[in-house]
Amino acid sequence: AAMATQSYCARVVEMTGKPPEKLLLAYLGTPMYDLEKFRKRLTDPFIAMGVKIHPVNLVETQHFSEEDRQQMLKSDIILVSGGNTLYAMDLWRALGVVNVLVEMKEKAVFCGGSAGANCWFNGGHSDSMDPMTFRRS
């Protein structure tokens, strides 16, 4: 995936205007059901640059903790995985994550691919209701 390349990650870091070691990235893997292998693939290039990562895991607990909320509010980068856009959006609305994202819209660089790009818009093409992969929040 292009999002896991060093050049992509370097450009995202550059967009913050800060050195990597001063950055905090909140990773939302909700569209990929918070699976660790996808988190590692997308965040490892940022870690290699010195960026601190805070994974916001919501799927297993179905809970948005105050610690996760505070970490997101401090983040310079919000990175969302690809995956099931509809599942992520429904869960984020139910847990109040959308409110934090709206609050952050002028404070952080938002990035992601596929579902991680679609989620920032009012509409987009998605196969989120594909009966082979659909999962309700």
C-alpha cells in the first residue's frame, strides 16, 4: 500500500511543519477492525522516523476512553486504515469519536487510504456493505 511507503510518510510529516520526534500520531484502525498487522504496516514507517504513535483501539471494547480522547486531541497526525468505511463511521458516531475528529480538523494532518480517505467526506464510493465482508458496529 502506498500509505506504508517512506516517501508518503515523510510527506505527511512534512505537512505538519514539525520535526518527526516532536510529533504524535493517532492511529484509527477501526475500518480494519483494529487488527495489529495492519497497524504495524501503516505505522512502522512513522516510528522509524521518530514519530510517537497512539493506537486508538475501539473494536474489541466498543468504548472510546478518556485517555484515547486526550491523546487524539494532542495529535499532530490522524491516520486511518483502509477497510470498512461504513463500520468505522457507524462506530465512531456511536462512541463520540466523530466529535473529536471535527474538533481536530484545523489542528492535525488527516490521512489514510481507501476507507481512511473516504471517511473525511460526506460521500464516496465504497463496498462497505459487501455481504462477504460487512460487519455491523
